[in-house]
Amino acid sequence: MLMAHPTVLKDLVERYETLLPQAGDDSAEAHRRLEDVTYTLCVSTGTRDIDTALTTARRQLARTGSGAGSGGGFALAR
């Protein structure tokens, strides 16, 4: 299976975490951007829902030692 580059995954997770609170302000633009990053995260991780995509992305980042945004909270392992 192809895997997204760690830098791409880290950026996607950080964008998702940034956009999530903004989507609650009823802005159509914020909702669209959140949907776009959610879709891209799912495709990049080979998953179908955002919770699994985030878990998979964080697991891959932990394996590569790349870390993830504020929601990371995981130990780096090789």
C-alpha cells in the first residue's frame, strides 16, 4: 500500500485540527475546507472515516518520528 509522506500527513492533521473549531461558526467556506481536508486525510490513509484516518495518520507519524499537531499526545516509537 502506498503511504503519504509524513510531512503531508502532519500538515493534513494540523489543518484538520485548525479547521474543526472554525466549522462551528456556520461559515460555508469553513465547512467546505473541513470537508476537503477530511476527504484528503481519508484518501491519504486508505480509510473511510475521519476518526480512523486520524488514528492511522498519527500512528504512521509516530513510526516515522514526525509527530502531529496539538492532538498528537503519543509517544514516538520506531
